[in-house]
Amino acid sequence: MSETPIHETAAAYGRALKAAMQPLRDKGWAQYKIAERLHVAPGTLSRYLSGQRIAEKGLIEGLAQLLEEKERSLSQTQFD
């Protein structure tokens, strides 16, 4: 059984994280603003996105919450 090298896993993780953040980017959010909301330094978020580091579970949970909040606020605005 062969294991995937950590750099390939980290790169795939970075691509998945970028894809998850794309709805925020499409709404005009700058990467530094997303980092601020997730309570990480912009450089740290950049390393996560490039696959140089893998974020802790808390960052993923924070991103999910941020996406949910933004989706909810957009939906409410459309119907108000």
C-alpha cells in the first residue's frame, strides 16, 4: 500500500480551500479580509491556500460559518 506524499496532500488541500473560498472572492472579498475574519494573518492564509501548510480544524469551521453567514445575509437582502 502506498501513501500519498504530504506535499501532494497539502497541495490538494490548498486547492480545495481555494475552491471553498471562491464564493467570497466572487462577492469581492479580498484575501486579507477573509484572513481577518478567520483570525489568521494574511500570510498564514496564503500558505494554507498554496499548500505550504494545512490549517487546523477551527479555520475550516470558521470558513464554513463565514460562508453560511454571507449566504444568509445575501438571501435575506434579496427578499426584503
